[in-house]
Amino acid sequence: MAKNNRRGCHISTRGGYRAAAERAYALGCGSFQYFPKNPRGLGLKHFDRIDAARCLEFCREHNIASIAHSAYPSNLASPDEGVRMRTASSLLNDLDIAESCGSLGVVVHFGAYKERDPLTGYKLMIATLDYITERWQGSCRLLIENMAGNHGFMGMTLEELVQIRSLCREPDKIGFCIDSCHLFASGVWDGGLEPSWAQSPAGLAAREHVKALHINGSVYASGSRRDRHALLGEGELELSGIGWLLRHFPDIPAVLETAPGADGTHLGQLLQMKAEEEGRG
Ligand SMILES: [Zn+2]
């Protein structure tokens, strides 16, 4: 695989951040995603800054882009103030780690809010984002990810991503991460080529702020609002659609969040991704 490609997969940080970067390189990845800390909780991590600096150095040397994925309990729009504050602290910690590792952003799911008044959910999310960006002066961005709709209605559309970002006090610190499975399962995309969302006002407005892609197949149908990643080429989202998405966002870091193939690695899917992108799938 060409060394300047921006395609890769999620990589384990077993052995540290530098070890993760080396693992990505060995797989031929031009980008990778990692968990900066335990993704199952919002606890803070006192990380090894020397290891992080060595990760940054390795990635620069080999022209590898990286993104960090925030912890799963994060909820920017939680009705519980304690959860919102712990989410903010956790994300500031993630940003610090990611910046030290040389990563371009920290992916965070669009907020979830299931109470009666939907507007409150959006307001809470904006307030939490403002709280974080006010306290963050680095160049690493928060990357808001679109949702499949399995955690409520929020964050399924590109309009919401664009609107939330533009209503924040410091939008320059915020970008987007588009997940192919979520875009499909939400019903925004039917998996077809040249889809209408791409040419819609929101699609056009979102495009320049998309800084990362999650490339996943979908076990369930478009519009099912069920989030289960399938291996590339399996499930309901066809490979031709994935190829189109990659070509629509050239040079944007795109990482697989799928299970490894039969050989225990992502090598096969990485090659599939490249072949589809080049239109020879
Ligand atoms: Zn994702």
C-alpha cells in the first residue's frame, strides 16, 4: 500500500501509543484510530508523555495520520450535569493525550437526549462543547460523529452536525467524523453512488469540516436505526458505496472499525478498501 494513503483501521494501544503507531505502519496503514484510555469509563488517565512524543515522532517520520476515539459513556447532551462534566473532563484529557501523540482529532459521538423537549438536548450539547473548547488551546479538534439512531433521534443527520458546530462559540475547534454504517443505518444514505445527501446544502456545508471517516459495513438495512458493524463486503451496505464514499472524501483519514478477517488481521479489508476506492473492486 502506498505510504501516503490515508486509509487504515482501529489499532490496539497494547504496549503504548508508539507501539500502536508501529503496528499500524506494519499493516500498511496511512492512518489509524486508537483509544487514548480505557473506553469503558470516564476516568482520567495520567499518561506517559514520552511514549506519546515517540508516537508523534514515528507518525511524522512515516506520514501516518491518527485519530483518537473517546470513551463510550461520553454524553455531551446528558440531562445529568454530573455526566456532562465528567464527559467534558474526559474529553479534555483525551485531547491532551491525542495532541501529545500528534493526532488530528478526538472522535466523540453526537449527544443523546431522550427527555421530552428535544431543543434542550441540543442546547446542553452546545453548552458542553463551549465548556470544552474554552479550556482547550491545542490544535487537535473534537470530531463529532453522526449516529445510527439507536440511542435516540439526535445526531442522525448532517444538518444537525452543521448546525451544532455553527452554533458553538469556537467552531474552528470542531470537525466531523462520518461513520458509513451510521449514515446508512440512520436512513440518510441508501448506500448508492452519488447520493442526494452529498449535494444537499447540509452535505455541502459538512464536507469541508469532515476530518475523519469510520468505514464499516452494516449488518442491518438502511433506515433500520440499528448500529452493528459488518465486515466490508458483508451485510447490507455494498462495497461499491464504500468506494464512492472514499472517493468523495479523498485524503481524509478513514479507519475500519470492523472485526478482523479470518487471518486475525485487517489486511484483507484494507486491500478491499483500496481496491474499491480505485474502482477495481
Ligand atoms: Zn464509528
